Amino acid sequence: MLAGAAAAATTKFVPAGTAQAEGTAYQDGYNKLATEDSTQSVPFYGQHQAGIASPQQTAAAFLSFEVTAGNRDELTDLFRTLTERAAFLTKGGAPPPPRPGTPPEQRHLLGPTMLPDDLTVTVAVGASLFDGRYGLAPRKPAQLKTMRAFSHDDLDAKITHGDLLVQVCANHRDTVGNAMLDIMRQTSGGMRLRWRIDAFRFPPRPVGIPRDWMGFKDGISNPETTNASQMNQVVWVQRSRAEPAWTTGGTYQALRIIRMDLDKWDKVPVEQQERVFGRRKISGAPLYASDPNASDELDPIYTNDPQGQLVPLNCHIRLANPQTPQTAATSTILRRSYQYDQSPDEAGNVNMGHTFCCFQQQLNTYIAMQTRLETEMLAAYITPIGGGYFFALPGVRNAQDYYASGLLSGLRR
């Protein structure tokens, strides 16, 4: 009685309609901020494609396509159309007049004019595009291949491989969805959607690097994307005899859809989880850090721990980069990953996990790293189920250029 009376005495009387008005004002304020945040754009033209070294956005979609163009001329038209749409969508503004025979734009998800919202559209080619259809085999990137299953994989053919991969990233989900629908609509005669996965990135909790579904910070060790020398060394393909000339400025992309067994993982004590990863769960600092709240920016060093007593030899971070002379050349990649959340399976098990995405100058760098990770402790809690290997095209230099122009130009008819 006393507790109830006290609660009643402190209850604030709210006149009818006030709560609704306050809620409307809050929503209007949120919408206004979201719109203001969406006015920034990422430059589309340049030596490299955006969406690789660009600051990572919070919403993404990875779309794998089968190319249906009937010949090389139609394939060229497809890449030109992709370029035209990506250039417009990433810049924003009033929709251009429709092409002859096509309906006008009437979706307006982003309002009367297109908001750029830091949108990036990144196009990559798969090994299957270099079959006999278009005569491209002599120009295939030297290391490009279809992704084989590693020992703990359970690859689903329905969400694996593809002729083209289009990565769409932005600050808000509606921008990603609008771009995805636009691109699919405008290119329906040249390519057909094979599979797609929608993805997102959590905000940092509380600060620093965002976490994955397992509660650990994801993507702590990365090359400095603003360091041109480092990017040229580990990410961007350089002109050489090892690769076709047109690939200069591009990069190999690996995409892995990794389902997490979160029910099993949540039963593991935090101390053991930390040994699986090699980092503290809360801070992201290496296990040997004397301060458990040390910064997640601390790069692990194993010089004083050769036997793995502090950081286990088969933990995730140590197998990814053992810091040995033998693995020095196969330990640096540019991670640009997201999370995913899909409907549960037929047994009612949650289908949540990691959309692992990375870029590297040589695909073999990633393959060697993933081969080492076959023996990691984390393998008991994850199952890669899809994805593929692709080559992210060099950038579109100017308004007269188009995606894959170097690949397609000068070929014999």
C-alpha cells in the first residue's frame, strides 16, 4: 500500500495529447537530423573505387549477380549503365530525365531529390565472368579463382560465387535499399540477381571499434587507409608482369558469410572466450595487457610469449598474424566487415553472424591466412556458409570513363 501510494503521489499528470505531441516532435527532430546527416557525399571518380579505403558506413548490402548480357557489346553497355547509375546515386540531386522507353523515377524513398548519404557503390568481378562467353579469359586477374570450402565450411551454392559483386554502403538503410533497387531496375537486361545479403555495423559500445554479435571488437588491426604508401604495398594492385595491365589500381576482395552459433558461444565463460580471440572482451586489448581497460588500438606483440602462455598459439589473432618471418607477407589485409541477421532456420535456430569482407593486393594473402585459421579455437563456434572471391575493379577516372573500361577496351571482336 505505502509503495503504491508513493508511486501514485509522484506520478506526473500528462494532459491528453501531450505525449503524442512530444513523440511527434521527437520523431520530427530525428528525421531532421537523419536528413542533415545524409547531405555528405563520397567522391565517385578517382584512381580507386570508393567503398574500400573510404570511412566505413553503418549500412550495407552485398549483391551477387549472374551476367545475362548476350555479347561483349551488351556487357560493355551493362558496365556503362552501372557507372552512370552509381555516379548519380553517390552524388545525389534531382533524378535525370528517363532514357527513351524507360519510366520516370517515382520511388522517392529519400525525398524529392536524391540524398547522397555517403553512399558508395563498389563493383567487383568473379572468376566465372572470364569463361568463354565474352572472350575475357586472357585478361583474367592472375590469382582470381572460385572460393573453395575450407575444413569447417558448409558452403551453400545458393549464396556462393557470382559473375559480379556489387557492394552498396551508406549511412542509412533506406539509402542502401534505394540504390539497390535502382541498380537492379536499370540493369535488368544485362544481369540477374543471384543472391544478396543485407548487413549493418553496430555503433561503438562504449567507444572505439564496434563489436560483432559475439561481443568482441571487430577489425582492430587494419592498415592505415590514409597512408598511400601502405595501401600501395598491401591493398592496391601495382603495375607488374604478374597481373594484366588493366588491373592496376584494383584489389582482390574476399567475402565470407559466417554463421555464428551464439547459443553455444554464450555458454562459454568470458575468460575462455577471451582466450579464443586473444583479446579482452570489454576493452579489446591483448590478453597480456596489464590494464584490462587498455585501448583497443594496442597491437599485440608476441616477442615475450613464444610458448603462447599469455596469448594462446591457436587463438584467433595469433593465427591471423603469428608475427613470424615465414608469415610476414601473408598477414596484412584491409578488413571492412559487417554483421547480418536473418530469419531462423527450420529448427528455430537463430541465423545471425558476420559478413566478413576484406581487400588485399594478393588473394593468396587471404587464402594463406584463412588456411592458418582452420586450426583456431573459434572454429568450433562459427560456420562459413557462403560468399566468394572477386576482383574489385580499378576506379572510374572521369565522366568519360566507365567500370571495367581497361578490361574491355582493345579486345579483338
